[in-house]
Amino acid sequence: MDIDFYKELIEDNYPKYFNGKEPEIHYGPMKELLARGGKRLRPILCMLTCDVFGGDVYNAIPTAIAIEFFHNFTLIHDDIQDNSLLRRGETTLHMKYGIPLVLNCGDGLYALSYQLLKDNEDLLGVNRAWRIFCEMIDMNVLLVEGQAMDIKFKRDKDLDEDGMIELMRKKTGVLFGAAAGCGAIIADVKNDVKESIVRFWENLGIVFQIRDDILNLTGKEEEYGKKIGDDIAEGKPTLILIHCLNNCNDDEREFIMNHLGLEYDYDKVKEVIDLFKKYGSINYAEKIAEKILTDSYAAIEDIDIPKKERMLSFANYFIKRNK
């Protein structure tokens, strides 16, 4: 089995969870966002982890789709909070349909993600179904803490490098960790091995986020699906930004701070990106990502993982993406 097979399972099965659901004004925008595609990395990771440890990948379908619904709920809310204009190359839902309706759609996907987990009782038994629920809810608590850290930075403009790493772990890493953890639970993996896998993928989630932040500055808009540099306009905290603020002079720092969280202006955004390049902040972030990656691979080197090469191949696939 390969990632195309897992993705096909997701695409073939997620629509059935909308069958017969009304009103369309509520469910239509959710279906629209999901139909725009996406990499489906998190549900694929859940299925892959289950598979490499010898579990039945078909038993992972409800959990994997629940994870994808949950992820899309976070995207809807993030886009509202950041006032983003594009998502997956198209107008964000709240810009298209209005905040009240779309905020409720995000809540709807959140609710559906947990409703799907009910299927696990029959598929896996009460014990594993409960462990998956606990994995998801513990992740959820940490993820919204990460979002709170993000919002606090946009208000106070104050965050050090260690805090930035922790923000990325909570806001991005824990969802990857939970996806892998749920897959391991479905395969009935021993808890100590499961926890090692969770930590590995949490760290790779941080690498993923750093690479995503770099792509936001260096990618091509038609491939990336968002405006290049809109993280700056949104005032988003990134390792690149924190490094530059810690190394530039007072006038440059003031210039950057004065252009965070403002309406998107490509010329101003480009000036900030030029400062990132001047102080080597993009290269610095890449070096940190490489160190986390190297340390993460070393940490699982002695762990007995069946078909480990398949898991590492997937890790290499998603962290080296260019869009």
C-alpha cells in the first residue's frame, strides 16, 4: 500500500459523512473546502502508522477522516482570526460567505470530527476507542493553547525563540503526533513505542511548519495557494521573524513591527522579506529545521518499527514539499 492508496480511501469515504445532513447552507461550505483538495497528510499519517505496525488500514478510516475534518476546522478558524484572503488557491470561506455562517461551519466540522469517532467502538472495541478519543482531546487542548500563543504575539509582539518552538509544537506538531498516535493505537502498538512515534511526528510537525513558513516567503503563489508573504501582513509569529527581530538594528526592527498585521501590501511585504534575507533569517530557520530533523531520526533509530523505511520515506516526502 502507498500514500496514493490511503488518499484514495480518504477521498472515497469522507463524503458519506455528509449524506442526508441539512441544512445545505451549513454543510455546503464545509464540503466546498474539503473538495478543494489538500495534501491530506494527517489522515494519511494515521493510516500509514496503522499499516506499518500491522493493523487493518480499513479500521483506521473513521479516525483518519475525523483527523482531516478536525484539521479543516482549524483552517477555517485560523483564516477568520488572521483575516486571510486565500485558502488552497481560492477565496477563503469567510470572505465568500461571511464570518457568522463560516464560523459556525468551522464549529460544525469540529463536531463532526468527534461524531466520527463513535464508529470506533464497533470497529476496535471500547478500550481502543476510548484511547483514541483521549489522544484527540489531549491534542485539542494543546492545539488551542498554541493558537492562544499565536494571538498573544499578534497583540504584544513579544516571543523568544524557545517560545516560538513551543508554539509550533502545540499549534502544528501535536496534530501530526496525534495522527500517528491514533494509527498506532488502532494497530494495538505497545504504549512506550506509541509515545516514541508521537514525539517523532510532533517534532517533524515543527519541521513541517518551519518549511511552510519559508515557502510563504519564497514559494510561487500559484503553487503555494496563498499570497506570498501574507504571514507578514497577518502578523504571524515565525522563527524567521523572531530571528530577524533579534538581529536587526532599532530602525529596521521598528519598520518590521510597524508592518505586521496590516492590510496586504506587496511592496511593504517585500521590504520585510529583504530584511529577512539580509540577516540570514530564512537560512537560520532552515538550519534549525535540519537539526530538529536529524535529532528526530536519531531518537527512533533503535526503536523496532516494522517497515520503518516506509514511514521514513513518508516523512521525507512531506517535509521536502515545495507547495
